[in-house]
Amino acid sequence: MEHRTNFPSTQDMQASDAAHHLHPFTDTADINAKGARVITQAEGVYITDSEGNTMLDAMAGLWCVNIGYGRKELADVAYRQMQELPYYNTFFMTSHPPVIALADQIASLMPGDLNRVFFSCSGSEANDTNIRLVRHYWASMGKPEKTVIISRKNAYHGSSMGSGSLGGMTGMHAQGGMPIPDITHIDQPYWYGEGGDMTPEEFGLQRARELEREIARIGEDRVAAFIAEPVQGAGGVIIPPSTYWPEIQRICDEHEILLIADEVICAFGRTGNWFGSQTFDIRPDIMTIAKGLSSGYQPIGGSVLSEKIAKDLDEKGGEFAHGYTYSGHPVAAAVALENLRIMQEEKIVKNVRDITGPYLAAKWAALADHPLVGEARSIGMMGALELTPDKSARAPFAADAGTVGYICREFCFNNGLIMRHVGDKMIISPPLVMTTDEIDELADKAWKCLDLTLAEAKSQGLMVAGKR
Ligand code: PXG
């Protein structure tokens, strides 16, 4: 496709950006001094900036462009829908064809009896919906005192007051009065960083049983729900030990609490099945979805309720006094529907499960041979590298967390690879359509950037182990 090239100069765009645009999760002084990298176009798994540099996008934007960039079918559907019905709401007894078809399609893909969708425009909104929904649910069931939601440290569930409170990011909680009341956080199943001398299996059980202790501490009659990502994404692609989810599921089954699986990242193929809940055999009462639902082409998310919860609410819930102007937006719904159609037609999830996922797993695991890498883990099409000054001890760096990760991230950017750092973990979440050749390119570039990072870390005296 021919792309537009008549943008203002990079310098002019950077100056306007600095003057008028406040960026999410960005140090303003830093970006204003250095200038934003301006991304102007993208095709397949590559993005291009205003200076003409092309980079392999191993993050699929922000874990979302699962189908890859430049799919004309999605643009065509949006164009047609905008002409036919650009907007109508789903409040006050109305609906429209795209949202009806999309809810039906989501329900048919969902595991178990997850069957009813409440739409939002993002994962944050969907999780805010979940907070209100589970509290409304228990109040409707005659148990208004069940309001506490248990979450986990280092979880990411969004950035609004509600979803940011559900999340367990201490840096976020330090700003703006979070968490809101009645949300608590248990420890995460992060074996590499916190497992000590335990085997991953022992550690997984121990961390899962914290949920049972937390329910007992708070009192079951006060607990509404437990929320967790099948694999923690933004926290650093933390893949739980095999014992973790079965034990969590047992605890949820044995107690009167709802289980919310936040699949904003895991859903729609990321872990090699349609849903992370299938990969880990989780039976959620509510699932949060967003990102991959539209491959990021339109902002859309949702909360998917089990048939039981939905039926109970039909009978006893009355009006749920909640909704967003753009809940089930027709253009977003039409685009999501087309995205799901292409995913099915091109067997993208099966391809991840049988071909590219295993291929990435082998290539990624080989990066553990690099002297800077303490662990290389992956599942489906997501992975993490733990950078360390001492492989044998799983040691962190003595320098501030993220110092070496940041150096590596910058080398990646400057060598044609988008890989993110979370502290001193390097993480990837490439488009699900990435080919084996492109995975080779990803692994080669990652190795080269690790070499550059190691040399730089040595020259700055950073290869010194610190304490956990
Ligand atoms: N839940 C999960 C599991 C997520 O990963 C959200 C909810 C919130 O979704 P919205 O659409 O409101 O952003 C997310 C989003 C990162 C990063 O740096 C991760 C996310 C968003 C932005 C940055 O890894 N995840």
C-alpha cells in the first residue's frame, strides 16, 4: 500500500508534541528533552518512524495488534459501517446489528458457560465494570457486605481509579489516592524472582494458598471476587508454575467467591489457545477482554459473564446503573467481528499453537545461553528474558532495577527491534501472524542487542550482583 509521506518534519512534530501532548506512562521532562519517536506507518509486523527507520515490532503495539498491521479488510469494514450507522447507543432498550453479531460470536468462542457480554472501550473500563458488577451481583443476591476484591501484587488491570486499584503496581498506587477501599493484594507466583530455594511446583502451591489465607483473614462473607491474569503481562510475562492455577481454581470452587480472569492480554490466541483460561484450565465466572478482540484497530473491550451470573442478574439484579456512551460502538464492533472472522479463516490460533509458538519457544529458550540471561521463558507468543549479572544465582543487579533493562531497550530501538523492558526483564508479545523467518530475525536481533548491552553494562561497571 502507498503510504502518505507529507508529514511535517520530525523536529516540528516533536516540538508540537512536547508543547501540547501529555503522554501516558512517560516522564514529561525526559520526552520533551529527547523528542518523541514518531511512528508514521506500519505493515505486517514492522513499524516505520518519521525518519524512515523500520523496526520489527515484537510488542504488537501494546500487546494488541495480533493480526498484524495493514489489514485492509478491517479498514473496509470500518468505512462501510461509518456510512451505514456510524453511531448508536446500546442504552435504554436499543441495540444494533454489529453489536448483536459480535456478542453472539464472542459467546460462541468462549470456553465454559461464559455467555453474556457487557461492552466497554478498553480493558480499564471493563475492569471498572467488573468491580461494580460483582458488588451489584452480591447485593442483588442479598449479600451487600460481600464487597472485597482480592487481587495480586504486580498485577496490571488498567489505569483508571478502579482498575488501577485492582492492579498491584506500587508506583501507580503512590499517585492519586489508590487503591480505593475494599481491594487487597496477595503475592504473585513469580518463581524466578521470589521462589528462593523452592521448586517452582512447591512455590506455585504456596502462592496459590495465600488466596485461601486471605479469604480467611477477611472473612468469606466479605469477599466478592478474586481477579488475576492467567499470565501476568505488564508485570513481566510471569508464567505461573504448573501447580498454581489448579490450586486457585480449587480454592475458588470451595468458597463462595467469583473468579475474574483478566484476559485482556491472553485472550484471542496469545497463549496458543483462544483463551488463557483454556491453556491453564481456569473456569472463570467473568472474563475481561480487550486488545486482541479488535487487534487494536478499534478501542473495544468487555466483561463476559457466565450464564449463571447473567441469569441470576436477570432474575434479581434489576437495572444495572452503569454504561459507557461507546459501549458496543458499531464501528468498533464491526471491526472486531471482521478481526475474529479473519482469525478463524486463517487459523491464526492453531498456527500459534502448532507452528509459530513452538518455534518461538525453541528460539527464545536458546537466548538463555547468553551470558546476560538468567532465564528465557515463553508461552504461545509471549516471552521474557531475565537479565542478570550472575546466572547461577538468579541474582538481580546491584544498580537500581531497570538500569540495565533500559540500556537494552535503547539498543533494541536503535537496532530495529521493539522489545520492552520491565525492570531488568526484557519482554515480547509479537503479532500472532509473525512468521518463522521473522522469529529468526527477532531472535538474531535480540542476541545482538544482548551483546551490546553486556558490553555497555561491563564498561559502566554494572555487572555487579545485588540482593533480592
Ligand atoms: N488488563 C490487563 C491484563 C492489561 O494488560 C488492561 C487490563 C487495561 O487495558 P486498557 O485497554 O485500559 O489499557 C491491560 C493493559 C505495558 C502496558 O506497558 C500494558 C497494558 C496497557 C498499557 C501498557 O505492558 N495492558
